[in-house]
Amino acid sequence: MNLRLLVVEDDREIRAMMQSSLSVEGFEVQTAVSLSEARAMLQHRTPDVVVLDLGLPDGDGLALVALIRQRHSLPILIVSARHQEAEKIRLLDAGADDYLTKPFHVGELLARIRVAMRHRGTALAPAVTEHRLDGLSIDLAQRSVMLHGRALHLTPTEFKLLARLVRSAGRVVTHRQLLSDVWGPEFTEHTHYLRLYMAQLRAKIEADPAEPRHLLTETGVGYRLATA
Ligand code: CA
């Protein structure tokens, strides 16, 4: 059975492009051009994934994120021409899984959909506890971090921060989420902690900390552990 994907997008060209390229990947693609149409479709049938534009003729896509999250845990990917960081944070906090800024490549959209599906996936899927990429090998159960076969020594806080990113590998994690999960809910404004510890982690993990390969910055929003 094909996975059902609902694309909510009012731009005809982008909608057609997503429909054809995602169908080729085996998704059963349905499209809606407005919030009201999307709402009607969601009542009729629950899709497996929603790809959502923000600027829609009858309102803001954010309203749909809130509506979907009241009842469903399915992955929601935002595609938007908007660049404001505050906007992205608002969306992620409202329950969106990830966002892509237009213009984007379909390959990137597919990669993000797969990551979001893996994380939301089935409730039975085991939590992510291992991560391997380009000589970096992390095993959370063993508490080991290896770089090209050599064990790295991390402080407890560095390890906690890295572990949080491993559990969301491939997805952006907001500053607020990281500060809350690693230091505690009362530390969500202490972004300087994050900058300091991220710099320390990069110094240990990255070949060139100024051009990170693993610990990627999402400017103004958060960090993402690269998975490819
Ligand atoms: Ca639009």
C-alpha cells in the first residue's frame, strides 16, 4: 500500500512539480489549494504525511498545523518562501516536523520527508541510539563517541547535547528544545550555553569547525545533526 501524502499548496506550478515527482517516488499524492479544501480532505481521510505551504489564499498554514496536531501525530513538513527565523521557530513549536525554504530541490524534500517519517514513524520503532557518518560513530547505549576509530572524550554536558541531536538526527532541533532538554526548562533563554558547548563539540568532532560537516547550524533557529 502506498503512503498517502497531502500537498497543500496554492502555487499551481509548485503543486504540479511536487505531485509528479512525489508520485514517481511511490507516494499517493493528493493536493489541496487552500486551507478550507485541506480541512475538508483531512476530515474525509487522514494522510500519512502533510506537506504544507504557509501563504494560502484563505489564511496561514500555521492554523492547519495546530488543527492536525490536535488529533494526529503524522509528519508535517512546511515549504515556504518566508525566511523569518521567528516564524520557523513558531512552526516547529506548534508541532511541524521540519521546514524547507523555497526554492528547494525535490531530493531535499524527499530526504526530509523520510527523516520525519522515521522519527514519527511507528510507535513500535526503537528510539535512535546509534549514529554513523563519515568516520563519526556514536553509540548512546555504550556512551561512546569515536572519530575515525579513535575514542573521543566528551564532558557529561557535551555528551548530553550530542545525544539529544542524535535522537533527532537529520532534523532541526530548536535552541529552546536543546536548552530545555539538556540544561532544563528554566534555561531556555541561555543561548550562550549552547553556543559555548556547540563550539566545544565542533572542536572535538569536526575536521574544520568553521565549516561543520556534522553539527550544522540552522541560523537563528537551532542545530541539525547531518545524516548524509
Ligand atoms: Ca503560497
